[in-house]
Amino acid sequence: MKRVLPAWARSVRVRLLVIALLPMLVLLPLLLGMAVLRWSGKVDDLLTVKVNGDLTIAHQYMARLRENSGTASRPWARPSPLPREWLGRKPVRPRTFSSGVAVRWASISFT
């Protein structure tokens, strides 16, 4: 039994077009997929190296800050005696935020 192709499939123009475009439609996505896989791995490696470098610098900076802050704050860390006039007074209770709000709320008139 003989297969009959439609008229458009029998033309030389369509056959040449299929021969020209078929490799592009198959090879281009294949090459693009390979490139994406290869470069995504390289980008991951590059980011890992960058983060490791940044963390190393941050650790060194933190170590230097700890080293310098310990020597710079030692004179201030020693306790100093309280002035004598403070020793005889009663401690003053600090006013809290809620007590200040209650006083202001009570002074508002709604009439």
C-alpha cells in the first residue's frame, strides 16, 4: 500500500526547511541545557568562595574588635565610688511609661 503525503509535504521547499530547522530545534535546547547546568555549578562554586572569603574577613575583624575593645574599656570597667551625698538619700522610683499615660488619659475630657 502506498502512502500518500499531502501536497505541502511533497514540496522541496518544505523538505529543505525541515532539514535546516530540525537540527536547530533539537541541538539548540540541548546545548542551552548543558550550558545552564555547567554555569550553574560554576556560579555556585564562585558564590561559595566569595562567602568563605567574606566570612574569613568578618572573623578577623571581629577578633581584632574583641582584642581592641578589651584593652580600651578596661579603665572604664573598674568600679568607682559613689559620691557621699548620694549615700544618704532615699532612692527615687523612676516614673514608668504606663503611669505617665494614665495621668494624661485621666486629664482628657470627653464632654
